[in-house]
Amino acid sequence: MNLFKVIICFMKIASLGNACLEFKFSREISASDSIQVISNYTGSSKEELFGLCAPRCLSDMACNAFDICIEKLQCRTIRGWTPFLTGDVSAGLCRRYQIECDDGYFYDRENKTCRKHEYCDFEGDPESSCFLSESTADEFDWTCHTGPTKSVGTGPTSAASGQYYKYIETSKIGQHERALLETTKTFQDKTYCLTMYYHMYGATTESLLIQTKKVNDAHITRWQKSGNQGNIWYQLSGVNLTLDSQTKILIEATKGSSYTGDIAIDHVKLWPFACP
Ligand SMILES: [Ca+2]
Ligand SMILES: [Ca+2]
């Protein structure tokens, strides 16, 4: 079958001064049945797409740069010419991509503008724009760091994003001691999506938790990972957090039985809508 069709849409949004957005969308159906999406953002350092499934169909895809629907096709999304998401998509499954305009800004498709969301990259200590602060209701603090951690066989060798990350240095503290980051701002009464990178490398790695806590209530664990995950940064694609003006988010790391338990996080984002 030699069916060949190309649709190219082009959008430019100058809503954020320097952070204007350019998006090229190319849909190509060939004998190999492949789809390619190419994006670039002028004046933006950020080129990440955020996956979200939606019950939509091929017919309304046309020139909407942000909806990609796939039926019986293999989806391949590329950023520039570097693949960042490859995978088979089931027949009939539609997928929508959320664009991040720049670090800390997401594309609000209803209002056709870029809007700020909460974001921490730990590039400063403290990082004034970060929505997470060191808690005092714990045994020690997270460390802001660049490059490898002090001990061999544990911790990352570099940041997941930028130069700096936060980690728990487990050489000098006791087993089961905890370091907590917590939010101090108030949230709207709705569901948010938290995404981040985490690194849990070391023979005695204990646990990393994302929790919420309402004023006088107990902590509720919304996500957790325990044990050695290898020397790699993982992307946590999203945890739904139902928040309100009285609820905090907490990120808790706990030390294991020895010094090979460094746990790191980077590039934490809070999106003001539910996860995919
Ligand atoms: Ca960083
Ligand atoms: Ca602390």
C-alpha cells in the first residue's frame, strides 16, 4: 500500500515574551504506517511533551497541534531528531500531549496561553522559586549537590536536569532517620499531578515517599519506592494529589542500614490538573 499523506500545522504563540512557542506537527501515513511529531520552541529551553490519553478520534486531529490520535498505527514521537518516546500504541487508542512551554510553564489549551506551574530544579540553595522547603519535623535535611556524591556505589553522578539536585547523604546519620521536604503554600481545592526524577542507587537504599497531610491528620502515602533501583535517574510520570488550602505535600527519604543509601530527586513539577 503506497498511501502517503502529510499534514503540517504551524503555531506560534508570543504570550510569554521570550518564551514563545513554536510547534510543527507533521502527520505522515506511509506504507510503514508511522506517525512523526516534530516540535521545537523558539526562545524556550524546554522541549518536553507530557503524555495524556484522551477518548478522541482520528477525525478531529487535523490541525490541532496538540492532539494526536492513533488507530492501528505505530506512534513515534521525536524531539528534533532525537527519539524520546517510542512505542506501540494499541488499536483505537488516542493520545493527547501536553506541552510545557518552558521550565515552570505549561500550555493552557483552553486559554491558548502559557501559564506558570510549581517547579523545583534545585539550582539554588535555597531555590527561591521552589515550592518545597526543608521540614523541621524530621531528623535531618536534604543536601543540594552537584556531581557525584561522596561515597562510591551510591547516589547519582550528576543531576537529572541542570547542574544541581537534592539528595540524602547517608554517611553520617542513623538508620531509619528521615529527611522531609514540604510545601508551605496553599493550594486550590482540586487534583494536581506531581512529576519528578528520582535516583535510588546503593545496596542499602531504603525508601522514597510522596505523601499528603491535612493539618491535624496523619500522613497519607500517595507513592513510594523502596530498595536499590540501580544507578539511573527514573522519571516518575505522574502521581495524582488531591489538595486543598489545608493540605501539604511531603517528599520523604529514609536512610537504610548503611552509607550506601543515597536517594536523590530533581526536576519536581506540580501540574494544576490531574495526571494522564
Ligand atoms: Ca536540577
Ligand atoms: Ca529536615
